[in-house]
Amino acid sequence: MDADRIDELVQGGIRTQGELEAVLGIPHPAIVDKARPHLTPLIRHFLSLARFFTIATTDAVGNCDCSPRGDIESTVLVLDDHTIVLPDRPGNRRADSYRNILENPHVGLLFFVPGDEEVLRINGRATLSTDPDLLRKLALQNKPAQLAVIVQIDEVFTHCARAILRAKLWDPSTYPERTEVPSMRDMHAELHAIEIPADAEPGKGELYREILY
């Protein structure tokens, strides 16, 4: 698609809430009012099983980032019904999420339990901490977290399963062959116009796969 057509699509996009509601309709009051500012026993239990989550952040001027996080078991620490703590593990040190939090504490979280179609959403305000007690409580494989993200909850609500069901996310029969999925190495090389030697090993051999903690 040429640039002029893309510009036409962008300029002709929806601009007002009224235009949006004309397309999507108006949600039922029960849907609008489903968020609550606290955890419940069942939501605590869901979090104890949710070993994968995403964290969305923005900087002071609105530039966005969304980052995936996961462990072999859930390490979400619940301090009380209004506060949770998330661990940070060794990574690439870009720290996009954390740099954003320093400028704008508001975060959006999605929690997933592998094999289950439901999604839990938490929005709140985050603080970064190196408190030794918190880091020890977030330890995995006898290694403390290197950073703790304290989230004071503004709202908690469940998200319907339609997206997971449509994607058949947990259905192995729908998964592509691994050889069909580009490796991070190959995508990075293409993005930066780096030539990969013809005799290089196949992709998905990145060192980080062996060093997780």
C-alpha cells in the first residue's frame, strides 16, 4: 500500500467517542461498572497460578511500551488487597518499562494462566524498589529478584475469553512449525541489515535461552 493511501486512512480515522460508539455500540452498564479497586480471594488464587503477564507503561509524553514477563511458577507477591509486587529478572538492561515508570507511574497489567482462556486485568501506580526483604520473597531458584515493582491497585477486572478463544492460543494443533517462525537473531539481522554467514547455525540458538536466572 502506498504512503498516500496510508495517510488517507489515518486522516480519515475515528476522532470522537460518538463516532466510536456508532461503530461498536454502547456497553452494558454492568460491563462499565465491573472494575473494583481491590483483590478478592478468588482473584488472589488466580494470581497465584498466573505465571505469565504483560506490563504496559508510558513515559511523560505518552510514548508507550508493553513488555512480557514470566516464570516457571507465579511469583506475584500480594501484600494486601490493594497492593501487589512483581519481580524483575536479569534481561537486556533496556529497562524501557522502568524508565517509563520513573516518569509516569501508571501501569496496565494482563495476567494469564496457561491453558485457561480467562484474562485478569489490573491497572494501578507502580514504584520501583530494591528492598532486600521484597527481593528475597520474590526469589526463584534461590536467586532473589534484582528489582521489585510495587503496584498500588486502582482497578481490577476480568476480561472475557473471546480473544484467547479466537486465537486458540492454548491449542497445540494450531501452532505453526517452529521452523516456520523467524528467530530473534534473523529478525534482528534483517532489521539492521546485518548479513548472517552462510555457515551459521540455524536460528533460535540465542544464549539467553540457556541463561534464564
